[in-house]
Amino acid sequence: MKVKLTLTIEKEMIAMAKKFAESSGMSVSQLTEDFFKSLTSKKMSNEVSHPIMNLRGSISAHQVEDWQDDYANHLMKKYKA
């Protein structure tokens, strides 16, 4: 059964999540659910990486790079680097 979850996230992060989800052909809800599934998965690999990177198989390397660039720009604006 699906239930509604309310999260408090920075506005810029929401915009980036929506863009990332759209370019990946999924909803933000599905992206979030997949992220939580990867966090709670009993299969643990020896490789230390951020769980979002487990989604790489469903998106192109170009889309990952775009998301990384967007996030880097977000951090630069946030911290005025």
C-alpha cells in the first residue's frame, strides 16, 4: 500500500530532483522510493558509494554528469564559493 510522505527539503534540491527524475523517466516519488530501498537493502557491497549511484544503470552517463554539474552549481551558489 502506498502512503503519502511529507519531506522538508531545500527548494533548489526539489527542482534538481524533479529535473533528474524527469530525465530518468521516473517520478520523484519513484526516485525517492528507490533511494530508500537501496538504503535498506540487505545486499551490501564492499564498495563505498552513495546509494543514488545505484541508479546509474537506468540513466546515461551524460545525465549523471548533468546532475553532478547542477548539484555542484547549487553548492557554489549556496556557499558563494
